[in-house]
Amino acid sequence: MARQRDRWGTRIGAILAVTGSAVGLGNFLRFPGQAAQYGGGAFMIPYIIAFLIVGLPLAWAEWALGRYGGAMGHNSVPGIFRSLTGRRSGAYIGLLGTLMPVMIYMYYVFVEAWCLAYAWDFLVGNFAVFGSDAKLIGDHFTASVGAAENGDVFSGPAARMLLFVIVCFIVNFVMIYRGVSKGIEKFCNIAMPLLVICAIVVLVRVLTLGSPVPDKPDQNVINGLGAMWNPTKGDKTLFETLSNPEIWLAATGQIFFSLSVGFGLILTYASYMKRDDDVALSSLTAAAGNGFCEVVLGGMIAIPAAFIFLGQGVVDNPPGTFGMGFVALPNVFNQMPAGQFFGFLFFFLLFLAAVTSSLSMLQPSIAMLEEGLGIGRKASVTMLSFMTLTGAAFVVYFSKGFTALDTIDFWMANFFIFILATFQVILFGWIVGIDKGMSELRRGAEIRLPNFLKIVLKYISPLYLIAVFSLWCRYNLPGRFKAIISPPKGQPPVILMSLGLILVVAAFFAMIVNLANKRWDKQETSE
Amino acid sequence: MTTGGWIIMILAVAGMTGLLTWCIYKVLSTPGSSEHIHAQTDIDPGDSKEE
């Protein structure tokens, strides 16, 4: 009987670990921002399509490719690509798998600091003074994160945020440097399910809010849900909204971001797995947990709450990609029993979820530096700390309107992620070969994978990715370039500078890949 | 909330909840699965003890 209980405990622990690993800022903060920006219910159509025909198949492919690459002796994405393509040039494509997580880390740590600051604010009761005044809470967010003016976080009204950024940075680097991620993982196996329970409590409160703004009865729960889920907004028809390739790019990018696929993370982590470990059920469970948190919890909380308290204006013009939750949720906590406690708990657990994600973001570049320069973990982490500190300082300084944050987020998490994801499905279906790839995926699988997955991974996924990307480049790229070269008058060219930062980091990693290629050449010659 | 909104919401919420429920059932009902499934966070890179 005791053994039976142990088995159930182990299985439930495994479920909590796998589903909990998927929970992060992408679910509760980025998803509502993206959904609001791209039309709510209309956004869900490309989102679900991308989940089924690209996100899930790519997650399977990436786990299988990573585990296969690990068996060939590589942990870095460039090393894995070089092995699997059999070409030196493969390593340079893998450069994206090192660049993207590092660049995303540079702004992710800033948003992590917002969560910690909000947890602190709830703990000491700072939000209680705002009462039910939604505008004051919105103003608090703008002032807290320095969204009004560049440099506010360094010397202006948002200067206390710098302290939270520094705390987040130190917490991350101490943990990565000392390699204690196993410790926090065990802690998060408890903390992440708690975050989900906390989110369910918040969801129940949002759905029972009624019409809390007395003079605006239209700002009620049903209309709030409509703001999130209605497929048509304003004068645009559903067809017109879906005709814009940017919505497809953004929805697919969101799937990649929240499933952590398409940017090298899973390739690196899977390379450390044993050959006969399951990747099929693991990635499906993680994707399902992620989808549940994102659609059921993320989608039902932030946008309806933002609409109920702040009206359609905030939904139509969300405060940056990650800002929606920060202006909407404190209103909900202020309207619920023990709101101060739940507000603290929610943002603190979200901070922990963010820390687990940011810890894993640097592993691909740590693996690259270890393989490329032949140095150890601590030396790699020290090098990365200088690089990411500079990048994060740039994002934190240029905080006005979140231009630097949103620019890096768009080019990394929507644009380049697409390129790397497309390469990976082609690698799986065509270069490694679909039969070899599927047998690799089925090795140790705890579920039976259907044969039609071969057709999806070989034809449908690459065609979808290439079609969306080509259409986006045809219709939206010129507008993006125009925004780069024509900054608002009197403002520094932050978009251009952000792209410059990306270029400098890319050049650094290209140099490391070059050195790594030479080391691998020598190793192959000596063998 | 329009009819289209209700349809999209119900399909999306039911679909994701159903998928997660099936995965949990599969892990609980497959003998030995808990030893073989892994989360990204429980994979040890193994390079932290080298220095």
C-alpha cells in the first residue's frame, strides 16, 4: 500500500514538474498583451492553428534533435547543428540558438524586476492607498517602470526599480554561477502549482466582479470576456484582421515563446538527456500545461480585468507587450478579500516562475562558451554576466514607451525565432530525414505517435512557416524598416540602437562559433 | 460578447483543458512513465561540479 502511494506521489510529482516548467511570464503577461494588440478572439484562430501544426510538432522535433545531438557529443546549438547537418556552416545557423535566449534574457530580467517590485508593493500595502481608482494604479505602473521618460529608472521617479533589477540580476547570477538550479527546481515543483491555484482564485474573482465601476455599467464581466474573445473589433471584419500576416507571425511567435521552442533552449537541455528517456509525452504534457495556463488562465484574467476597470482604451492600446497584467491585476486584488495577500503571493510566485525561465535561458550560451573556448561553467557565466548586464542596462535605460524592450522582443521572439524554427523543421524532416527523425522521436516514447505526424513535420509545418514569413516580409517588413530609420522627432533612435545591440552580440557569438569550429575540426582530425 | 466570441472561448478553453486532462491521465495510467518523463527544469547539465 505504501509502495502504491509512493508511485502515485512520484507520478503526481512528475506531472507537477513537467507542467510547472511551462509556466512563466509568457502565459500571464506576454500572451494577454499580444492577444489585445492583435484582435483578441481573432488572434486565437492563428494561435490554435500554430499550436497544432507548428508548436507541438516542433516541440517534439526539437526534443528529439537535441537528444540525438547530445548523443553525438554536443550540447550547444551550433555544435548540434554542425553534427546533424554534417557541415561547418550548420554551426553558424545555430548561432541564432545562442543569440536569442541571451537577448531575450536582457529584457526578461527587467520584467522579472517588475514582478518583484509589485510583490513588494503588495507586501507593504502600497496598493491599498489606491483603493478602487484604476487610473492611479495605471499611473503607478507608468511611474514604477519608467515608461514616461528614458533614464527614469536610473535617476528619475522610477529609481527604486533599479534596486529590484539589481536584486534580480544578482539572484539569477548567483544561482547560475553556483549551479543551484536543481535546488530551485525542487522548490518550484511546489511553487508553480501554487501559482496556478492562485491564478484560479484570481480567475474566480474576475468572473464574479460584475460591474464594479458604478458610473460605467457597460464595463462588466461579459463585455470584458468579449474584449478578449470576440473575433471582430471595431470596423474590421474577421477576414480583414486575419489577412494581416503580422497576426499570424505574432501568434506563432507567442506559441514559440511560451512553449520555449524555436530558440535553442530545448535543443540544449534535451542534449543532456539519456538516450531512452521519453520526449514525446514529456513535451506534450508541458505544452498542454502551458496552453492551459495561457488560454484558460492568462486569457480569462488580464484582458477582461483591464476592460472592466480601465475600459476599451487600454485593451486597444495595451501598455507594451508585458504591461497589461500590471495595470489590470492590482485592481482585481484591491477588490477581493485578502487581496493584499493574494496580490503579494501572485506576483512573488510569478517572479519565481520568471527566475526559473531566466536561469534556463543562459544555458545555451553557457554550453556554447564551454564548447567554443574550452572554459568551465564559472568562467562562461562571468563572461555572460558582463554582456547581459550591459544589454539589460540598455533596456532599462531606454524605458520610455518600452521601445527598446518591445524592439528586442519583436525581432528575437517573433522574427528570428521564426527563422530558426523553420530551419529546425527542415532539419528534422529533410536533412536528418523524416524516417530517421521519427524513429529518434519514438525512442523511449511513452505515447504512440501517429504516422500523419510525418506529413505534418515534413510538409505542413515548413510550408506554414515559410508562407507566413514570406507574406509578412512582403507586406509588413517595409513598415518595420521605416520605423527603424524614422524615429519620432527629438527622440533618440532607440529602435536602431536596439538593433545595433543585437548585431554586436551576434558578432561576438559568431566569433565564438568560429573558434568552436576550429576546435571541432581539430578534434575530428585527431580522431 | 458575441456568438463568435462564445464559440472561440468555449472551444479554446475546452480544448486546452481536455488536452491537459488527457496528458495527466496518460502519465498516471502508464506504468513507469514518471521515471522517463522530464521537465526542462529537472535536467541537470552536469557542468556545475567541474571547477
